[in-house]
Amino acid sequence: MWLKPEEILLKNAFKLWVTEKDNEYFVLQRRRGYGEGGGGLTGLLVGTLDTVLDSTSKVAPFRILHHTPDSQVYWSIACGATKEEIVEHWEWLQQNIMRTLSVFDSSDDITSFVQGKIRGLIAEEGKVSLVLEDDPEKFREALLRFEKWFELPQKEKLVTYYSCSYWKGRVPCQGWLYLSTNFLCFYSYLLGAEVKLVISWDEIWRLEKTSNVILTESIHVQAHGEDHYFSMLLHLNETFLIMEQLADYSIKRLFDKESFQREPALSDPLQITKRGLETNARSEQFRAFFRLPKEENLLEVHESFLWVPFSHYNTLGKICLSENYLCFASQDGSQCHVIIPMREVVNVEKPDSSSRALTVCVRGKRALRFSEVRDYERLANTIRSRCGITASPLHSASTEAIRGECQSLINHFEDNPDDVTLMVGQKGSSKAVSTEALMTVFHPQDVENLDPKMLKEKMKEQSWNIHFSEYGRGTSMFFTKKTRDLIVRGVPEALRGELWMLFSGAVNDMATHPGYYTELVEQSLGTSTLATDEIERDLHRSLPEHPAFQSDTGISALRRVLTAYAYRNPKIGYCQAMNILTSVLLLYAKEEEAFWLLVAVCERMLPDYFNRRIIGALVDQAVFEELIREQLPQLVEHMTDLSFFSSVSLSWFLTLFISVLPIESAVNVVDCFFYDGIKAILQLGLAVLDYNMEALISCHDDAEAVTILNKFFDSVTNKDSPLPPTVQQASVGNNDKASHVSVDISELIREAYEKYGTIRSEEVESSRKRNKLYVIQTLEDTTKQNVIRVVSQEVKFSASHLDELYYLFKRQHFLSCYWTMNSPVLLHHDPSLAYLEQYQLGFQQFSMLFSLLEPWTLCTGKSNLSLWVFRLIDENQDGLVNFREFCYALDTLYSGSFTNKLKFLFKLHLPPGVSTPGLSVPTVFSSFLF
């Protein structure tokens, strides 16, 4: 491998190299301890140095140096892992460089020419991905070590590497940690003791940061039932972030079969880079915090102050810029953030260069002033270009009018910085949809009603209107601690739909996709799929006691929304619990708004909840268990097995408590969920258990605990609800409230925030990622047991042999997906298939695996036999075989009688396309067995 020329002084080399060839300008050397006479103490010491020191020129056993006769300075220009490789470089130099050097008069010219030529070779032969690395030269050196030590397929992409200690027992081994697209690798060589570790990302059960008495801080990896610890990392948080991203990437790509079409940095497993993973991680955090569409990516971050009129001071924070949004989040504990869609920006001014400030003018006569922005001029130009605003002095009349209005607004803002009227916003208009919110149709509010509950409702509306006047209204509203306080007290019925759209980010989805829902409804109209059949079955089970869903108006709207979403996202299609959630959304939001709220919930706020394996809900249950252990130790002492809470809380997470609480109380929970996400559900779950602590501790069995919780939920009321009795609904369960004092939902939510509000969303997301690996591997293990149980009834292999075969088959399946996004397995993946069909092999993968296991491994024509076997067992002729079919073939060849084997061979020699009438694959193989 050619190296970037690096100066070396041979007198300081400690005699670690032996010269094998030399001439006037070049020297080929071999590392002591390699090749002839490589053993002994010298070999041990040199091997140890090569592992610990970070330089390929010290690690590679061969190298070529350049020098001139009148200089003692040598330049390393090439290295090689084998003698053949380095000799090839030496011969190239002799044939292409030596003749040219004679034309130069000075040594400096010779050295400059050689260095330039070597750099040109590096540029020509360098991999495309190296351009994206922070230090291409060092990365080339690390790649050489990676390929030499681990002998993985050449197309395996090395992402990054770190120096660290690996704890093998109680003794740390100093070495190098290599992170590639598909593998975690470690290598150490100390005084003759070699430690080599290779773990596939898809085999990891646990990945977490830990600390104990011996290891102050380390990374814990669990795989194959073994625990591995890596410590003494200079950048532990950075290392853990990359490992977390690679593990998650592997899970999504190999288990969920995602293609990452919207994420170019992840779309090709051969081009994954450290920079790309870090960028993707930041964009994920950015989208999650500001509830932005998946298409948005974090492009720029600027530290600045934002003038907050309602607090009369500048708050320190960061400006975050994406393709279509300008966002700000405070960092001084004020919990203030604001989201400004670029479509709402009408102008950007730089009123004060001395304070490096810029003012963003938004529709509705609103202005936001950012100051102390380091690169404020470039930021202003970037915002202008993304908004289509020109900075040219040539403007149309309408543009000049807007500019004049904005300038007067800025002047007023500077002269009257405490004038909060500038923050008053106008409620954004939206395209009319076919139906209104069902609650306005079936329970219109009577403005003349002087009922105490209605008066209290009006007072809530007034509180929110005051809040809007101070903090703004609509897409560019300030989100503060006061906003959360109003949410906890309860949202007025008339504002619920608007605020749900705002807090969830669905308002932006709808604004940027005008007419999209109508098109989906038209396209999905009349379609017949498994999802539509399930939707029809569940339509009349969705809030059946509510008048809105006792009429065709509500049922038709529910059908359209669910069918349109199933058409939009066939990967999810339809899942039970979506009907209950959508019913509540339709009560308070227009039909199109309800659709976009469902999109926000399924694709952003509750990822992986609504699919065949409900992985997201299971992950959040694991997070809930962790929080129970931390926050409710008294309950844990008496109920060491917390799996009960996982089973009983599943409906809490899937339906946001809608299925266990009366509808008038459940909507208050949904209010908090749209503002705080899953954190609000976890807090409320802890508050429910805390409220019933004494009763749960005294339980004798799980059934009694379930009864206690059901009675508690039946006793929850909403004393402030203005809904009439005909609209209010009883929760599922026992309606005997005599044994339970009623609990007001607002008080319960307030208590949840007071006791458990310190739980940070970042901690919840970290726990989600940590538990996701364990949940998926547990499900995979359960799937394996199910497959083996079914197949064992049809073949003669033992359970242990089937377990080994399943592992080999699954590994071969993943190998077909490791280095490409276009394998037949990925292209034909159908998540709705039964677990027996989830892992399949194409012919190439089948042939490789079958050739290792077939009885005639020494047969010269075994490739043809593999093809014939593949054609025979591929019953549906889709070019893929599953584990069951694979086992049938092996079982017949190994366990079948002589007669059955002859029959099997006869079937193999049938021409392609000729089948045995009336015999499917299972019956074909069963006919071979006595």
C-alpha cells in the first residue's frame, strides 16, 4: 500500500528493521521478528510494539523508504503485509521511477518528484469512502491493520477505530477496537499473547455504558451469553455513540429490512462513515426534540441569544437550521424553544452589526431577534435563500411593502423591547376537509350555558388566550414551562384539536402536503387487502358507546383515515389499537388533521409500536420496568418479578390509557402525550402504581393485582369535563366504585409531574435504545424456538442439531444482506409472513451452505446437485428457500432410507418445470420416509 511520504530518521529506529534490497534512491526493509528468524524474544517485543503503537509503518512487516545519496533523511512511501505485495511495489518503482530520476540535477528536485508521484498514486487508488474520513492517511493505515488481523471479506467497510483496553477476566489487554459496518472487532498482542475478538452487530444483546469499583467508566457488550468490557477510551461518549448507531443500523437493516431511501448517508453499507453516523445521530435528536418530519436534517448550529419579550431578557441557546425549519432551544434552564417554518418567514434583517444580531420577521406581525450570532451575516443569507427572499435592492412593489412593514416592526421592536403585543400571532388556516371534528357535530358547545363546568371551561379558554397573546399562537409559538403547566391543568375542548396538531408537529406535515390525504382516500377507495379486512372488522369496536361511532358519519370517517394510512404505509398497514386511537383523534380534529396526527404518532412519537411484533411497546415496557426499579423500590422489594407489570401495562402504552380510562379522562392523558411524548405515559404509569402501592403490596396473586388496578381506573373521573352523560363513557372493567374513592384525572396528572417530572426525555431515549437490542434478541430467540418446535415434528434431526442448523441458516441469510441493499432476500421481504418464512436464502447463499453440509462434499459435480436440490425444494419458484424446506432436504439425504434417497435423486434429475402432480414439498418429502 502506498503511504503519504513521512520523514524517518534511521539512527533512531533502534535496529527494528533489516534491509533486504536497496539502490541509490530506495530501500526495501523487513521488520525484525517477521519472516526468517522471526521467533524468539525479538519477535515478541516487536509484535507487542506493533500492536500498541499507532502507525502502520511500524506494524506492517515490510516497507519501502526513499532517500538521496547526500541526505540522512529517509521518507516512508510504501508498506506491505506480505513480501509479494511489497515486491510488486518495488518493481513498479524500478520500472517507472528510477529511469526518470536521472534527469534531475538536485536532490531536492528528486525528493519532490517522488513525493508528488506517490501522492498521485494514493489519489488514484484511494477508495471513494476515504474522501469522507477526517484523516484519510491514518485511516488507510488503520484499514491495512484491520484487513490483516481479521481477514474479513474485502468489501467489509471499516468505519472507525479506537485505542482501548479489553478486560479478559481481571486482566486488561491493551489494543485496538475496530468498528465496521457489520462487526465489532478487537485486537491485542502483548508479549506473545494474542487476543482477537469479532462480534456481529446483529448478535449483540446488550450495549451500555457502565461503571464499577475497578472500571470507572467502560462500555459493556453482551453477545452469545458472554460479557465484554472496553475501557480506557479517550473519547468514550463518542465511541459509544458510534457503536450505538451501528448496532441500531444493523437492527433496522437486517431485522426490519429498511432501505434508508431518505437517508443517503446510510443507504449503502459499503459507504458508511463515522461522520455520516454522527450526522445522522444529531439529526435524529434534532427531529425528535422539535417533532419535525423525517425528511429534515440538521444542517447548521449557531450559539446565540434570543430576546424573549414575555420574560424581558435575552435567553442563551442554540439556533438549529434544517432544510425547511429554523429552530431555537434555550440552554439556561428556562425550557424555552420555538420552531419557525421557513414558509412563515417573510424577511430577515440585520439591524445591529455591533451586537451581531439579526431579526427574523414572521407572518402575523411577529419578529424574533437573535443576537451575538458569530456568523450572523452568513446565517441571514442562508435563511433568505431557503425562504426565497432576495437581498438585492431591486424589489417589486409588493416586496417593498412587506419590507417596509417589517422595517417598521423592527424599529418598534428596538424602541419598545418590552412590548409583548408583537408576539400576538394569528391562528393558521388550513384547507377545508370533508368533515368537522366529530365532537363539534355530536356535542356542540352552548355559549349561553351558565353551567359551572361550562364556566370553568370558558376560564380555561381565557387562560390559553392570554397565553397566546404573550407567547404567540400557531406554528411559531414559544414553548415554555408555562405551556406545560397549562397542559397539566387541562386543555379546553375547543382548543384540543389545534393544540394536538401543534405539539405533535402534524400541523407542519399537513401544511407541506396539501391535497395528499384526499389523493390517498381516492387511491385507497375500493381496495381489498388484509389490512382493509381487519379495519372493517374493528370499525364497530371503536368507542362503541360514543354517539359519534353509532352513526355512519363517524364510522365512515374512521374507515377513510385508517384505510388511507394503511395505503400510505403498507409496512405497518393496520394494527389493533390504531382504531381506538384514531377514534379519539377524530373526536377533536378534522378528518385530515386526524390522519396527520395518526402519522405523527405511528411514525415519530411511538416508533415500531404498530407492527406485527409491537417491538416499540415492548421496548417501552422494558423502560417502564427500569423506572419502577429506580422510582418505586418499596414495590420492587415485595414484587421481585416485574413481568406482571409488563403484561398489564401493554394496553396503557398501545392506547395511551384510552382503553382503561373513561374517554373524558383519557383525553387529558393524550394532551400530555402530545406535548411530552412517551415520557408523559411513563410518568402517569408510575403515579398509578404509587397511588395503589399499599394495595398492590398486599396482593396474593396477579389476578388480585389486576382487579385492584381495574377498580382504580374505574374510579378516575374528570370533574371539570363539560361533556354530557350521553357522551361520557365508562372504562373497561368493573364499574363498582363503592370500594374506591374517586380520583380526579387532573390531580393524578399533576401528581405524576410533581413526583416524576425530573425524568428527562434524553434518559428515556437512551433507555429505549439500550433495551431495544435485548427485546429484539429475545423475540428472535422465541422465534427460533417456535421454528425448531414446528420443524422437529417433520424431520429426524435432534433439537440440538436443529438449533445449530438454524444458527448457520440465519448467519447465511444475514451474509446475503451485509454488503448490499439489493439482495433477493431484501427485495422479496414481506413482514406479514409467518416466522417460518422470515429468513430465506437465494441460490448462491443456499449453494454455499448446502455444499458444507451435503453428504457428497467430495463430489466434483456438486454445484449442479445443489442447483437441482434448490429447484426441487423451492416450491413456489420465487428463487428463495426457507429453513423448513432446507431441513427437509438435509433430513432426506441424511436420515432417509436407501429407497427414499433413490427417489430423491430421481426427483432431482427431473427437467426444470416438471413437477409431481398432487405433491407439494412437504408431501414429496414425507413420501420418501417410511
